[in-house]
Amino acid sequence: MEFFKAVPLGSILTFVVALIVGSQGSRGGFLSIFRAEIYQYEFWWSWPLFFAGTGLAWGIMMLQR
């Protein structure tokens, strides 16, 4: 159950960090930040950052059990 709670937190963390780093013109090195487009909406995204943020949130929630 903690994993399903951690996914939105990982998404929010990814969106905020990728927006800040990507809007400055950087790719973030290992983070591989790219501009994604869904229909007419564009936003910055990073899969490695999403997995790391979700794992971090999941670990913190598991520690609080």
C-alpha cells in the first residue's frame, strides 16, 4: 500500500526538479531530463529521477510503519 502512496510523491518531486533544471537548459547529466509532449501540453520529465524519488518516498514510508 505504501508504494501506491509513494508514486504521486515521486511524480511531484520529478516534475518540480525537472522543471527547474530543464528550464535552465541543462539535461541534468545522469537524470536525462527531456521535454515531453502530451497532446498540446509540454513539460519536463526524467524517468531515472522518477524511479529514485518514488523509491525514496517508499523507503521513508516503510520506515514509518
